[in-house]
Amino acid sequence: MMESCLGGIPERVGPVVVDDIRRDLLGEFDALPAQDNVQSENLQVFLRVRPFTAAESDNRESQDCVTIEGPDTVVLKAPRSCQSNRQSDKSLPQTAQRFTFTQVFEPEASQRKVFDGSVRDLVRDVLGGGNCLVFTYGVTNAGKTFTFLGPDHDSGLLPRSLSLIFNSIEGRFSTGCAASTERPIWRYRNIRSAAETSAG
């Protein structure tokens, strides 16, 4: 199988010189002027509040336990119907906890709004040579797969990131490069089916 894939690639004639790639850039960065008051976050945490499912809406459940305060803060209160509140003889005041994130997305936020507000700048940093890691974290049915992959009609973070990457590099390869920027043979559906199979 491997031989058939490599059959059309010409053999190299002579050594490949990579001296320009292996230069020490530390001296160039030391020569840059110091920037005052530049704050850089190495870790960004975004929260997307999931809307109720149809079953939750039919049961007339309330989202009073989650309150979004501004673009980066959420306040959580235990639901009045929670087990510890029902077991108590006297009615205790409802306690609340405030959490701050890089950005909080409301239940009505579109896939595009979540992408633009969280991942777009990271993808641009990667295209500029940076590194990043994006992952979703949450309990079962929190909306991780929906946010990351999205439905066929409304792509999530991964397909939008790949689209931005491929659109950005299209036509930028040198003529001596054997790579192609045509759309990959596999489509986003294959990524989604692989993720669903592994989550199984």
C-alpha cells in the first residue's frame, strides 16, 4: 500500500540544505523593544450555557439556577428542588457561587458566535506559527459534540477551524511542493462519525 502511494514522487538529487530553518531567533527577540502593560493569557476558558432540551422544556424545568452576569461571569445557585433543600426542615437561604471565564456564551448563541468569540483568533495564531490546544469538557449531554462538530447544517468549532485553515493556505504553496490545497477527500462527516464511534 505504501509503495503505491509513493510511486509518483521523484527521488532527491543531492542533500537538502536547511541552514535557514535552524537559525537561532533568540537574539532577534532580545532586540525587540520591551512592551509594557501587555497582558497575555496562556489559558482561556469559555463557557457555553446549553439551552433546555425539548423534554426539559416539556417538564417545565427552570433555569433559575444559572444567571449570566455580563460577558464573562456566571452565577450558579442550587435548584430549590434539589435533594439537600428538600431534606432540610427549615428553609435555608439559597447560596450562590460566582464564576469568571474568558467569555460566557448564552444558550441562544449561534455556532458562528461561539467560533468567532473563542477559536477564530487561536486559528489565526496557529497560521502565524503559534501552538494551541482546544478541547471541550463537561458532563454527558452538556453539548460538547454539538459545539465541537455541530450538525451538518451548522458547523461547529472543528469544521470552521479547518475551513479557515484551508482557505488561508490555499494557493500559498511553492511550485516545487508536491502538496495540494484542494479540499480533503474526507469530509467533516467522516470526522463526526469517527468521534461518535469512539465515544460509543
